[in-house]
Amino acid sequence: MSLLRLEGVGRRFGDGVTALAGVDLDVPAGAFVTLLGASGSGKTTLLRLIAGLDQPSDGRIVWAGDAAPTLGYVFQAPTLLPWATVAENVALPLTLAGRRDPEAVTAALAAVGLEGRAEARPRELSGGMQMRVSIARALVARPTLLLLDEPFAALDEITRDRLGVLLQRLWREQGLTIVFVTHSIPEAAYHASRAVVLDRAPGRVAATFDFAADRPRERTSPGYFAACADLAAALARTMAGAHEDA
């Protein structure tokens, strides 16, 4: 069952730039969808449209039940309030909504392994810990849909892999639907139940792959290497100017 569908979605900006054109995309409920593409392929624009932070110039986004579910958004940088404690940063979405739910904050911190750092300030945390706080903040309102825009791109490879394992666990345990933007073939192959490769600007769907649900996925498994090879070939076709469904 689909949580949402994009039907012929396009986005043109006032400067004449067309970021997306004719995007058809299905996001099944409970799926982990990765959006992979070169710089300028419209990945972040597409995520912002799904989040309702921007509106399409063409086409439409259709939600199951005709209403968008509760969603969480994780940006490329942690974007934490430097003067606030970890707990206060995590509670920010609730605070802005006029809600107070200490139990939800505690649960979100426990989910990312930071229950002992609630009173710390962001400057006291490593980059990986700051991103954990950002993920906890996105989870605190118990979203159905979690959107992530290259959240691990600035981290070292070891930290990136560890946070990838964490994200997989959260996906399975909390029953989330996830849409995850990345430039990384290995990252897309590791996470995706459905991987979508976007063509160069204007962005459109060049290829879609549905991968077997071997979870937790091992980075040394034949299925993982096969997924990497499929995605690398599709991405190479977009760089050469060709695209096709897979």
C-alpha cells in the first residue's frame, strides 16, 4: 500500500531553472526509499516538496487518506540551538507546537543512545552525537514518515556506518517510512528497500530498484554488492545522458 505518490511532479523556479520535470514516484508504507543522483538532479527539491516546504509547479502529491501524516525532517547539518541543552533541542518541535512531553523526549534520546547526555550542550558533543540529537528531534513527535537530506555526508566513514546501522534499527523497530537523500552508492545500497536514481537536471526518475528485504543488511553480503553494482550502472547512465527504468 502506498503512503504517497508523486504524479507528474515538476518544479520550476523564477530564475528559469527547472529542477524537476515529470517525476512519478511511489513510496510504499513502511518502505526505506533512497533518492540517489548527481548534484543538481533535484533530490533536495523533491524532499522539500514531500515535506510541504515547497509546492510543485506541475503535477501533484497524493497521500493515503488524502492527508499528509506526521513527519520528521533531518537536515544536512544538525542545526542545533547552541545555547540549549540536548533535551531542549530534542523537545523543540513539541515546544513550537505548544506541547510539553518529557517522556517523549526521554524516549527519543534513548532511541539514539543519548539518554545520558540530556543536559549537555551541542558544543560538548562530537559531530556524530550532534546528528543523533537531530535524529532524536525528528523522532520526538512520533512521525509516520521520516525525511533525511544527506544527514551523514559530513561525517567520517566509521561514524557514518554506525549511524547507518542506528537508522536501520530505528526503521525496523518504529515502523517508519523513510525517504533518504544521498550522493553515495554504498549508502543507498545499504539502506534501500526501494532505490530511486534521478537523472541530471531537470531531475526525473531514471531508474527504480526494489531490493530484497534482507535485514539487517550486511555490507559484505552478495546482495549488497549486487545492489551497489545495479545502482552504479544506473547512475553512470544518467551521467552519460541516458535513463531507463530498471
